[in-house]
Amino acid sequence: MCSISSDADSSNGNLRIAFVVRVYFRLLSAFIALALLAVSGFGVFYVWEKMIVPERQMEIEIAKIRKRAKKKIDHGAKTYEESVALLSTGALRGGVEKLHELMKFYDDSEFYAEAKRVVGEINVDRLLSKSVTPGKGEYIVQNGDTLVRIAQRTRSTVGYVIHVNGRMGTGLQKGDQLIVSPLEFSILISLSEKTLTLSMGAGKFFKEYHLEGYRLPQNSSSEFDTEIKSLIVGSGATLIPVATSRYIAADKELRCVRRGVPLRSISVSVEKNKYTTGFFLNRGDLEELALLIRRGTKVHVRK
């Protein structure tokens, strides 16, 4: 009996030891699992904070930088500054050449429009001045000459001869000296930009004018070529003598060979009358064009 009891006690002890060992190993396994989980969590946190977050922030910053408007380098600015410096010292020719250079190579410059304006004003001032400049000549009045005949002979306009020489009336005398200049221009009208560009000879820019508006005849193409046919002074119903104050002050209209597309000054009546067609400019610009544009001048209309 004692032997059996001793064996039972020994077996129970072994069972308790085995149970404790199993519990210990389970606790150890749980602890190791928790430790590994903690290490993994720390690793994930470290990777997130030290690698993923900075990378995402960098991507966000890069996206912001890309969205920012890049500061555009104006390559025409230096050329414009050089032209201003030359013009301020009286070097007119050099200054204008610099402006032409800007217009030719840097049409995206913020100074492009100003360069065109300055060149246009200088060109008109030189052409309409009473001094003999390159491109102008002198004409000696002959017997039987009239302003109309002189303008035709010199490929000019009556208005130009009157303006430059200050001639009023018809008192021309044989031997009188007049300043004349051949007016060899072409006209390009851009409907989309609402501009009328006057070019010399081989297409060299002379001056740009703003179109106040335009209205083409019904069923007319938006692109066509034509030429100036005549200058209408006043209403056209009565003849106004040239070189008179009435001639100078009268409204003018440049009519083309193609019907319905004259160059005319803008007015309230023109704006209100939906049947009035043509290209509309302010009165001052049209008066200037009437001095410079002669019969036969080519007109190109583009979208």
C-alpha cells in the first residue's frame, strides 16, 4: 500500500511539474509574441515617421512647386532697355533698330506691344514731318501741275502733300519746291486681334492700329484679299475741293475694290445701324490712314 501511494504522489508531482512547464512556455511564448509585436509596431512606426511621412511630404512640396507659376525670363527686356538708352541720347536710328530686333525675336516679351507702339509713332512722325528724311525727296512744280497730279506722279496722296508742305488752296507756282514721298504700304487686318497693321515695301512693320470693331457683309468670307479703290471725302454726294478747310475737316472713308468692306471711322450712327458694314477705327486713326493710303494699296484680311 505504501509503495502504491508513493508512486501516485510521484506521478502527481510529475504532472504538476509538466503543467507548470507548459504554463511557463505558454507565458514565455506570449511574452515573446508581445515583444515581437512591440518590436514590429515600433519598426512600423519608425518606418512611417522616418521614411514614409517625409517622402509623402516631399511629394506634396514638389507638387506645390510644380503648380507655382514659374517666373518667366523676359529675354526682350534687355533689348528694350538698350533701345530706351539709345533713344534718350538722341540715337533715333539705333534705338528703332533695337526695337525692331525685339519685335522680330522676342514676340513673347512684355515689352513687345510697347515696342510696336513706339516704332509706329516714330515712323509716322518722321514720315509726316516737314523735314527731308531718308525716303523723302523734293519735287519741283511744273506748269499745269495740280496737287492731284503731283500725288499721282510721286505715288503719294493729296492729303500727304498738303500735310507735309502746309499747302492750302490751289496757289501752286512753277518752281515751287515740295517735299514728297512714295507711299508703298500694304494692310493686314486681323479679325481675332482686332488690329490693322501697316507694313512698308517688303513687309517691314510701320504701325499698328486698333480696330474699334468690324461688320462683314452677309455670307462674306472672313479671309480675303482686296485693294483700296478710292478715298471718299464727306458723304460722297458732293465734290469737296482739295486743299480747303472743308476737305481737311470732312469725314473720310477708304473704299475697297471688294464691296461692303471700307475702312471708316466709328460713330454712334454706325454702331446702331446693323446694316453698316466695314472696318471701324477711331476718327484720328482713320484721318492718319487717309494721308498714308493711296489707291491700289493691297489689303489682306485674316481671321
